[in-house]
Amino acid sequence: MRSPSASPAGKQLYAVPEAPGRDLDTFFPIPIEVMERVLVSCSPRDVVVFASTCRLAYMMVFDFADQHLWRELFFSSPFDDPRPALRVKTNDETLSIDWRRKMIERSRAKWVVQSFQTRSCQTSRALEAFIDMVHDMSPGAQTSPQAQSHNVEWLERVLRDSDLLNVEPDIPRSEAMPYAQLRAYLALSFDKGHNDTSRLRLVSRRKQSRIYVYNFRNYFGRHFGPFLDDGSADWIHIEHLVNVMVLNLRQLPGIWSNIKPPLGLPAIRPYSVLTNGRETPRDWARVEGTWRRYVSFMDFRDLFGSSPFCYFSRPTSSLRESSITLAFNFYNNRQIDPTFFDCPRFREATRLLELKFYLIDAEKSCFRDELRRYGPQNVNEKFPPLYFAGSSQAFTGSEASVEGVVHMTPDGVVRWQFTSVHPEGARWCSDGAQVGNIASATGVVGVWTTEYRHKDDAIGPFWLWKVRDDFPVQLMEYSR
């Protein structure tokens, strides 16, 4: 057993103390049932302190065979009941919940944030506790805003005024993953650039994210998606995609400034996506319906010849050619010039598309073999792969056919892969991750590229989210 570790302020973290040797007959005259009722009204820290008073108190608090006390403490705290979220993820009725661990880890995480602890071991555990709370959020629908989530309220209260997620710690990539995951969930919803410090931080973050997103070296060997070699989500990559898209959307003019995916903690709850009244049990990812999709890409139409990073002196005439030229420039043996995005003539374009999806049988998919090649390897029985088809329409009126698959990754992230085929034969492949829980209102963030996935092809980020069937069309393209 570990002893409680003391903080600089003299406070203790919520660690399990050694069982004391005090005589329990002379020290514990109160009936256990009465004592439990008293403890339920105490804080976890006070309960841990009480456990160090005598052996019987220790047994009451840390007897792993019976977590009745910790379950009661949990339900008296401002947290969502985790059992509905657990039922969303699995059909296994034998799974138990470690109420003591959840309660202690969350209390510890709050202490770490409020006491400005920066040691890697403490912040890592705190981040894991916050992510666990995201996964435990109660399912909610956009049509029922009154169904509030206690986890959302608690996390917003604890994280909003914290600098925990604003720091860029010099730690290994594996340890940085929880930082990126939680920041991707928040999608800059706490960082609006309202002061000079925030604005400078966003400028720096945008530049670093653009460098990462448009660098082809970050895609080879990963099927050109924000995933690791084992198929699990690469949250560092996903966070960079989120940063690029969110900051691009903040600059949209006119009516499009209000056409955005829902962002923030309430929008990443399971099944918070808009419903159309036609949902079926088969459609666990809520694929069927109408969607909006923003795609961003480097717009080189005004940039050629303006930067030493470019090797072509004449502008190209088509989006595809300019994108391929861009990709070529990024894929070379030299290091990427960090000043590239500081060029005053640099442009990044954003396009809004309308998509409509419906489910199909796998046998009816024209691209079944291709999708399976880059698609699910291990099938989740509760969440089998969903094959779908549909259409994608641009502001020009051109329409492409779409086919794809949705499946669950080994680490429980919903992965979307689809191909858009245009009448002239061009095929674009997209690969993305659902941000948050299953069927979250926030939607899917990912990467698009050509079907060839060559080193000199186009590449860029996208954001896909579900809307009402009668949502105004209002498609467009904007470059800035």
C-alpha cells in the first residue's frame, strides 16, 4: 500500500493509506451503519483521512469486496451515472464499476488542476481521469437540451480557468497523447482569442497545426488517416486537424459564420447528434441522413513565385494541379520552412459541401474490397461495420457519388472511411475519427486525399457533421 503523498501546501493526494494499528474497540464506538451515513456527506479526502484512524475505519473505506460506501459517495457527487454510458459500449452485463477508483481519481485530478501541479505523473493521471469522465457522459440528444450532463458541468467548471491544457510540455509522444485527446474534445471552445495572450497562443497553435496537417511525412504507412499503425486513433494528429478547421471556420464571412459543427463538451456526449426520426437499431453510428462537410486546402492561385518554398514560377489553372504542386513542395528531402505560412500572399481555402447517406449491404458496395483493405480488421460484435452510399454536392452544383464504411477501432473510436467519385472519374478518399463519443453532435474530423495516395497528391483536413434534413443548403467556397 502507498502512503498519502504530501503536496507543497501540506495537503494530501487521495492515495490509499496503510492500515493503522490502533485498537478499534476503544476508538470506534459508533455503529458502522451510522458511520457510513455520516461518511456519505463527506469529501473523498475526508473519507481517506478517516480511514487512517483505525483498522475498522480502514476496512470500511477500502474493503474491495464491498464498494457500497464509494458508490453512495459517487451518487452524492455531481457526476453522471456511468452505467448508461457503459451500456452504450457493451452488452456484457458482468462488467463492474470501480466506484472507489473513479471517485478518488477525479478528486485527485481536480486537486492537480487547482494546485497547479506540473509533474508528469500527476498531470497524466489527471488527464486520464478527465477523459474517463468524457467516456462516462450520459447519452443525450440535441432534441432534449434540458437533459443536462453533470460530467459536462463539472469538467467545464474545473477546466475552463485552468492552464493545464495551454502548456506544451516537453514529454514523449505517448505521454502527450492524453493532452491532445482532451484538447481535441474541447476543440478550442475555451480559447476564443479574447485577450492578447490567447490570440498569440492561437496564432502559434494554428501555424504548428498547419505544418503538421499539410506535411506528407505524417501520412505514409498510416493509410493516410489520423490513426496509428495498430488502427488506434492518433490524437496528436486529430488535434492538429481540429485546430486547422476550427480556426478556419472562425474566419468565415456572413451567414457561413453561423454554419458550424457544434463544439465543446455538450456536443461530444454519446448520441447527442441530431435525430431525423428514422433511426433504426442497426444504424448505431447514426449514418443515415443529411450532413454538412467543410474541407480545407492550400489555395496556391495567388501564391506561386512568392516564396522560396515554391519551385514553380507559373500559377496552375486547376485546384487539383495546385494542390498536387503544393504536396510536391511539402514532400522533399529538405526540412519544412516554418516561415512558409507567414507569407502575406498565403491562402487557405475552405469549401462547404452537402452530403446525404443511406445504409447498404456490404455486398452491394462497389468499393467493398478497397474499403476492406483500409477498413476494419477486428469486428466489434456490438458495433459491426456499417456500409453506406450517398451523394456529395458542391456549391457549383456538381455532384459526386459516395460510398464508405463506419467501424469501431481497437481503442473504441468510431472511424469513418469513404470515397467520393465524380462524373469525370476523379476519386477522393477520406478517413476520419468521430470526436468524442458514439454519434456525437460534433461529428467527424479527418483527412481527404486522392485515391492514389502518392507523395505528390493533394491532401487536406475536413469536418463532417449531421444536420436536419431541411437545413438550408447555402454551400460556398471561401479563401483567405
